[in-house]
Amino acid sequence: MSVPTGNQNILVINSDEESRVLKGICSELRIKILQCLRDESLNVNDLAKLLELPQSTVAINVQILEKASLIRTETIKAKKGNQKICHGIYQEIVLQFAKSKKDENNAIEVEMPIGLFTGYEVSPPCGMCSTESIIGFLDVPDEFLNPNRMKAGLLWFEKGYVEYKFPNNGLYKGNNLTKLELCAELSSEVPGTNPNLLSDITVWINGVEIGFWTSPGDFGDKRGKLTPPWWKLEGSQYGLLKQWSVTADGSFVDGVRISDVTLDDLCLRDHHSIRVRIGVKENARNMGGINIFGKGFGNHDRDIVLRLYF
């Protein structure tokens, strides 16, 4: 999971889930390669010269980093044959330890199908699809009223929002609420795909803007782990699993502070539901659209998850 902050991309690793990524960085050599690629792109030969190592050794470790999605590569024509150019993706890597069993036992979780929004305002290009077919007509905002939207596994739009109402189970829990957490798989959106298309995706809770995350792109380089075969590879394939959280100390994305909005600002005790709005503002600095992935699409077989911790 990555969180762009300003001009930086921060990778937040969950200690119990990202073994492939952890393997990628558990090598002094591979860390040195990441450092070399932090500010510039290099081919394997240039990396080998910088590190004073055989080209074959560097090539093997580049493959491991690429497999762990810590770098990306492209093959371009050179004077003699082809050469592989290596690009760094992240400028900072943070290891986040798994939540304790105590945290899990003191949490209430509700998973909301992405098509069960209660309000929306979207602009084309936009659309929805289930695991079996496209729902209604593409690029027609009124189709977001289609009752088959409850089957949606993927929805997208250029700007606007979708809003969901979650039950406020915190009203019936005796203990004090310590954290609200929202998880969703998201990406930018453009006709076709573009891995470098930035988009500022904002979340509101009970009408209060808690902050935005900048999606680094719309991904179509490989098929999503769960994306159905009928969905063409030219379409958005997967997103990044993002985690917004609000505590008494402020609001965060993947543990990185994004605003000073606290639980008290959400006035949760005054409402029987918790309204969650996800979208792209019309005046966003990076207005690159949004894809919301649910069950049956992308890399994570989950819809939108809201957790309350006590």
C-alpha cells in the first residue's frame, strides 16, 4: 500500500500480509538498488557500475524487486539490442506491525457492497459492472440509479462522489470509541489505463472532510487477481488497498497524518448512521478520476469496510 505525500510515495507494509515485499527488502544489496533508483531511472548496466558488482548479480536482484512490486521496469531499444530501464516507485518504506488480537476483539466491522450507495453525483466517463457484465449504459450518470447496482464489483467516474450509510453500531456499545477506520481498494480512472495518472481521492464522514489520498495511477499492467476474464486487459485491473482512520489525535491514511479532524468533529453520537462519502472534488489539484473495486474485482476480495474500535 502506498501513500503519496507531497511529491513522495510512501509504501506502508503490513507485517503479517506483505511477505513478498518483506523478502524484497531483506537484502543489503536490494536496499542499495532502491537507493540508487530513488531519484533517477537507470539500466541494469549502470546499476552494476555504480554498485561495482557483476551485471548478472544486479539483474537477479532487480527481478526480485520487480516481482515484489518495489520497482517497475521497461525494455527499450538501444544501440545494440534492447536494454532494461529500472524505475523506482517509492521514496520511503514504512513497516506497520499487525493489529493485536485485543484490537480485533474490541472492534465492530461492517462490509458495504460498493453498489449500495445511498447518494451520488458523478460525471462521465463513468459506469459500473458486475462480475458477469456491464450494468446498464456506460457514461450515463443516471445509470447509477439502476437497481442492479447492488451487484457492482467495480464502479468508476471522473469527478463527483458516491455516499454510503453504515449503521452506527457505536451507539449500542458501552465502551468509548477510540478509532474509526475505513478500508477500500481504489485507483485513478482514465479511458484505457495510465499508471502515472495522479488523482486526489477525498473521504468525508458525516459531511466532514477528513482528507485526501493521491492515487499514483490507473493500473492495467497486469490482470487483477480477482478481475473476471471477460473484463478486457485495457480496462482498470486493480487498485491499492487504502486505510483511512480517525482518532482523538487526527486523521490518517495508512498511518500517515493527513488532517487535524478528530472523532469529536464527526459528532457520531448525534447520528444513527455513519455517512461515508468517497470522491474526487471538482477543484482537486489532481483530478484524475476514481475506480472503486469491490468483491470479484481487483486484488482484494472485499467491498468497503468500516470498523469501529473501542
